[in-house]
Amino acid sequence: MAQVLDKEFLSEIFPAQRTEDFFDALFGGAEEGAYDIRLACRELKPEEAKLAFELHERPGKCLVCNLTYGLPQVFQRHPVLNVAGVVRAVAERLGWNPDDVSWELGGTEEISRKLHCIPLTIKKLK
């Protein structure tokens, strides 16, 4: 089942260009961004998918110096990131009715100085 949410599919629904577009909208220039955002699958169960938005430090930037702890609230509502659209695509890929799922973003996790993650949990309701 985890093969259903492979890196290729996740890159398709959350392409690298979205990081550039996000920083362009936020700062007026993509070069201001301190990290690249990638979507990864952490765990997949029959009625729950645990994913994460991985924030990878860019060369010459400081991920730790950035305010990544307020990002779940920003991610939740930012139209460029479109988390609701990501959730819909994942639900459809898993054969779940996108209207019968709930989702939430967890708090920022510091995996290392160069990698932070924002967990995304999607649950099938029916």
C-alpha cells in the first residue's frame, strides 16, 4: 500500500516549483527562501495516512534561524501550498472519498539542524 504514495506521486502533487512559488508570494522572490519543501510518506494504514512536509535547508541558508515553528498555521491556509488539494489528491489515490476524510497539520519537528518536518495526518472517516 505504501507504494501507492511513492516519491514520484508525491512529487507530482507537490512539485518542487511550489516551494519557489511559495517564497515568491511570501517574500517577493524565491531566492529569499531558506529551505526546500518536499512531501514524504511516513506511514500508511487502511484508514490513516501519515505524511510530512519536509523542510530541507538550502545551501548558504540557515533553517534553524528561520521561524519554522509557526509554519503549520501558515501551511494550513496558504493558497500556493494548497494543503487541502494535497489531501484531496492523496485521498483519491488511496481510493477514499475526499469528502469523507479529516486532516490536520502537527507542530514543527526538528529532525536535525538541516531538516524540519511538519506532520500531515489524513484520516478516513467512513
